[in-house]
Amino acid sequence: MKHKKVKISALMLLGIGLTAINAQTVTDIGGNVYKTESFGTQVWMVENLKTTKFQDSTDIPMVNFNNTWAALKVPAYCWNNNDETANKNTFGSLYNWYAVNTNKLCPTGWHVPTDNEWAIFTNYLIKNGNGYEGVKINIAKSMAATSGWTTSEKVGTVGNDQASNNKSGFNGIPGGSRSFNGTFGGIGGEGAWWSSSGFSNYVAWLRCLDYSKRILYRAYLDKRFGMSVRCVKD
């Protein structure tokens, strides 16, 4: 009997371990699994979204042709350079803001962060010592992935000494973007992520890392742009 109790206890401990591991990932409607991290009161995906379906299982339209993309005012996604094989697993999908605005892009229980939620996240990084060499605002290196960026000779930038990046664990990757006119660019040089907050009828807020900069940029761009997306737990 004692031997059986030990085996049962071991299985219970194993189950606890598996639960802890599973708690650190989230799976989208298409079966893609994403690592997550806690930042203060928030839990974020630390990989770019790559779903091709909304959380209700409906397909997100994939648009390849530049002129079609430029004319859109409805949800769409694409792969950078229209190359799924080369870019899906590394960089994830690029979504226009109309896809973000459906509130169905992230897995159930998750959502695209608002502009204010981005601010809460970046303020947490600033207050918790993630600024390069103590300069609070210079949090870009702490957010950027440790490889894949265009090289920069400027000390303290994302592209310089990349092995020292990602102190925060955000793992920002340079997935580039798709312009409002449908042209692609930026792989290696920039990582840009939508917020769910519109600024006007035509533009919306986003955040951007650049290989040659020390700070995370807050900006707004045309809603037709294709950008990466990270999700935050509800």
C-alpha cells in the first residue's frame, strides 16, 4: 500500500507540473501555440499571432495583390512578402487594423491591447529597471529578440550586441510590415504591433521597435497597414 501511495503522489506531482507548463501557453482556434509571460498585472503573448481564422472559426480573408490590399476597408491578413513558408513560423501574420477591430482576432479570453494597455506595459518595464544602462525610457533592447535584427553600430540600440537583448522576455521580433499601398518591407529592421485603439477614421495607434533606436515608438498609421499583433489576457 505504501508503494502505491508513493506512485499516486508522484502522478499528482506530475499533473501539477503539467498544469504549470500549460498555464504558460495559449492556443488559438487554428491550433497554433504561443508562449506567454506575466508583466505586473498583465499576461502577454511573447510570440506574434499567426492565426488565419477568427476565434469563431470563420476565415480571415488572405489578400496578396497590392492594389486589392490598398483598397480594403475590411479585415484581411497576409504573410510578409506573401511567403508563408519563409515567414509564418518566424514572424507570424500581418493584419490590417480592420481585422483587429473585429474583437475576434485573438484566442477566446484574450484581446489585442488598447493604447492604454500598451502604456501600462511599457510603464511597468520602465519602473522595473529595463532601461538600457539605467536610462528609463530606453527599453527597446529589453523588448527585442536576441537575433534577427539588422546590425547597428550605435551602442544601446536594438541592433547592437543583440545577444544582450530581451531582458524583459517580450521577445519582439523584426517582422516588418505591409504599407497601405500593399508594398512590403522592414523584415530585420523593425517590429510593429497594432493596438486596438483608433485615433481617427483613418489611422490607429501602434508600437514599433527599430534596429537603430533605443526607445519603443508610439505612433499612429493608416488602418490599411499590415502589422504584427500580440494578444493580452482578458
